[in-house]
Amino acid sequence: MSALGSDPIYFRPAVRDDALMIAYVRGAAAGSLTEKYGQGPWSTQSSERGVLAGFRDATIVVAIAYDAIVGTLRLATRKPWAIERSLFTPVPRPMYLTDMAVHPRVQRRGLGRALLGEAERLARAASASAIWLDAYDADAGAGAFYARCGYVERGRKSYRDVPLVYFERLLIVP
């Protein structure tokens, strides 16, 4: 697949040895948002240890281009702390998309949309009914991006004083 012009990209499941580079990509994306929008909950820096903890209960995917990890996401069947289930369409098996990041140097070239396509492919392969996610309800949030990619807004709520907007992509007809 190619989202970066003539440079091919591909996706693969992350391995533990990727943790430092995944933390770097997440940190670069957070730093870019902080530069543009100021300090906020999006400013949190990832650590190798934090990435490694994410392997316990999820699939982490990396996007490779230019022989380097340039994007990542995490898919899990276990509900993350900030998801408000009551706002979503009731389905038997949702998957939760978290920790999606694209390195700022390759943003706005289709890689985020391609990552969402890969998440959907993996969720369907796992017989998931829907993909649920949240975004910051702020200028720094990715809500408009998710909406452009076909995700439907399901509600807004603050969790621990952080305003969030919830999105879903149904994979089956409920």
C-alpha cells in the first residue's frame, strides 16, 4: 500500500523490540500538538515501559515507511478507562482503538487513514462488531479527522476533567 507518494508503506504487528520507536513516534506527535495548541492532555509523553505495558492486552500495529516506524495504533478487546459504553451502539464485540499516532513529518499524506483501514481489517478478522474510540474535544483533538474517515460521533463527555468526543465504526448491522 502507498500513502506516501511513491514510497511504499506496510503494516505489521509490533514486537517488543519496537517499543522505543513507538514511544518516539507517539512523543513526536504529542510534541507537535503541544507546539501548535499549547499544553494539554495531548502533551503526555510516552515511554518505552508504557508501550511495553500495552502489549499485555492488545495488538499494537506499526506502519513502516522509509525503513522506519512512522505510525502506530493499538487495538484491544478490553475497555479503556475513558470509554463511556452507554454512549455507543450496543454490539456484542467492540474493539477499542487507542494510542494512534503518526509522526509529524509524514502527516497529511494519507497514513492516518491507512492506519484506520488496517484497524478495520484487523477488527473484522477478529470478528469484532465495531471499533470504538475517543478523541480530545479540543482543537488538538482528531475528531474532525475521524468524522472524515467515516466514524460516527456518539457523544461527548468529560472524564477526569478531560473533555472527550466518542466515535464508532460499526462493522456489523446491529
